[in-house]
Amino acid sequence: MLTQTVNPNDIIAEQSTTGSKPQITSEIPLTEGETILWHRDSKHGLICKEVALEEAVTNKRCLKYDVQNKRIVAQVGIGNVPEVVIMNVHRVNDSLGGGVFLTPRMLGLPALPFGLYGLPRRGNLKISGDVSFVVNGNVVMTFENVNSPQGLRQLIQALKRERIGPMRRRWGATVKKLGLTPQT
């Protein structure tokens, strides 16, 4: 029997048997150590669709990239601690199937004030909304019509918490070193 002693605080990453995971195909220029965590592209064209604009959230920033002109249209760094505001939330019911409305007169029966309707058999409720990034009271950029905007907001808040943690610890050490106490 093989036993392994592991420190519970160690992080052990899962080893994939199929090799590396495929990366998102994107034209966005990334800095060293930066990875795309969420991505969406907007295409134009009727037959030959080309990517015109890419929107992405990386581990370091949120940005919009104009693919045709090869330039960043807008960006905000996670270190700038942007407030993420969701606006224009709406629900879309994407249903499959349908039904038939039958009245007794259609069946050759005397007219009665009721009918039968077969309801849709399957449906998915999708929530969409605009995700805006606010820094110092100004909207820096907006990702429009995002599916599941609350999930994107939670991703960005997790990135902010990860980034703020070390800064908060350094600030606390500085306060202690200077002998300052927080006011209550």
C-alpha cells in the first residue's frame, strides 16, 4: 500500500491525461502571465463573418479590443478596483415545440366557449444584461447584452478579492508599523 504525506495547505493541480487545455482563439495582445478567463466576440458580415470586436476578462484586466484596427478600445485594470454594475436585465424564454389550438367547432361539434391548447414542451430561461465598469464614479466601458451577467460580475469580484488581499495585508502592516489605529 502506497501512502503519501501531504501538507493540507499545499496546492496540487490536477494533471490532465490529454495534454494542455485548448486556449481561446483571440487576437487580444496579452502581457506576460495574463490569461483570458471570459471572452466574447462580435462578428459582422452576412456570408463571411469576421470578428470585429472582442471583449474579455483576464486575470489582470477587463477590455474591449478592435480586431480590424488592432487596438484596445477600452480597458480597466483589476488593480483599479472597478465597481461592476449590471443594468438593463431582461429574460428570454427560448422554447422548443409548440401546440395546436382546437375548438369544438373544428371537430364538427356545436360551438362551446372553450378550446384546447398544447403548451410548449421544452424551454430555457436565459437572463441577459449590460455589465458596466465604474471607476471613480465614471463608466469606463460596458459589455452589452451579456448572457448571465451576474456570473461575470461574480468572476470580477473574485479577481478583485484576490488582488486586494495582499494590498490589505501590506496596509495593515504599515498601520501597525506607524503605530496608527483605525478610527471607529
